Amino acid sequence: MKWFFWVLIFLVFVTPIIFIGKGIDHLDIMKDRYKRALDAGANAAVAYVSYDNGENMVQIAAAFGEQAIHANNIVIDKDAALAWFYRVFYRNLRIENDYTAQERLKKYIPMKAIVAFDRLMIADLNDDWVFDEFYDIEHNGVKYRFTLSERVMRISTGVWGKDTDFGISPSMREALVSEFIRTNLTRFLNNRENFESNNYYDVNIAVSDIDFKTDDVDGINFIVLSEGLPLPTLNPYKQGKYFAFSLGGSEATR
């Protein structure tokens, strides 16, 4: 009977490890699946942009203080971009025709954001655009309206110029805009309606700490966060859930 007891002991110690291992593997698979789907959806969202003709683009650029077409000044239909994101996201998860599954999954996508040329826009859990603000940032006691290009306006005078005209280096301008974007995305995520996971987020966007947080956020972006459906831990000795967190994004180019 000794063999029976040794087998029993083996099962007692090994079975939990097998279950936990399966849970971790399952989580990794789901993370990868969500990440791929999110990136594909984000790519579709920024690919569907409203390109105006050259004359209109000159007029749009003129509003930013220069009679020229900015390469990264792209007009985006935010609702159309959002619709394209969902269309491709659901297709990649193979639930494009399963509307019940779509509604169930949507509540785990608390944030969809567009980093536009002159503003940040954020849609909430219900796809309502609840945040829409210009890059109005105070620097050295003066408030400026920034864009994703060198164009900057001193708000008190309404005068547009280059960043260097106001004594602001390009790296400082990029750092200030990036910090504005990161701070507002993080604040939004950590005050969202759906908080089932009890996790907080810290959104980082291509920032280098070598200089004063210089970065390369200089193009139109679509950013989305999905918490993923909660997955059981598969650990018989622990009651809990895994969440497959993923942050996806894509930059629009002409």
C-alpha cells in the first residue's frame, strides 16, 4: 500500500501547481489575445480619418498661426474612429456576430482616447466623450495653448508663434504636452465607473528620463485600455480572479 500513499502525497503537492500553472498560462494567452485585438482596433481607428482637401487644410493650419499645412494636423471623426475600433476589435476576438458577448466585453473597456492635434478627447465606459480639452498648459507662470507641432499660442494675447518664439525649447514643449496627456489619462482611468479589478493605472507614453521628461508624442493617436473579462485563478485553494489588462494604441500618419 506504500505506493498508494506516495501517489496521494504526490497529487496533494503537484495538483495545485498544475492548476496555478494553467491559470498563469491562460492569463498569458488572454493578455496576448487582447493586446493583438486592441492594436488591430486602434490601427483601424486612426486609419479612418477625414482628410480634408488642401485648401481646407491650409485654413485649418492658419487657425494655428501659420499659412501652411502641418503634416500632423489631421482632422479625425472621433465617432467614426470609435466605431471602426469596435468593428475590428470584435472581429479579432471572433465575436463580430455575437452581440451578447460584445455588450458583456464593452464594460471592461473603460477608456478610449484620441490624442488630437490641439486637444485630448476621452470616451468613457458608455462611449460618451466626457473629456475634451485643449493643451492649455501653464509654463513659467504663463499659460499657453500647445499643439503637437511647433505652433504655440500665448493665451493672454491670442498671439500664435513657434515654441522658440516664447522661449520654450522643442523638447520642453513635447514634455509638457506629454505630461498633460499622461496625467489626464491616468486620472481618468483611476476614477472610472467600472472598478471591478480594484487596480490603479499609471499611463506612460514614450518618455525618456535622460532630459526633463523629453518624449516623442508628436502625432495623432488612438489609445484604448481593456481590462479583459475576469478569469478564474484555477487555484482550488484561492478564491480570486485574473484580469487580462492591455493598453493598445496607434499613431495616424498621412
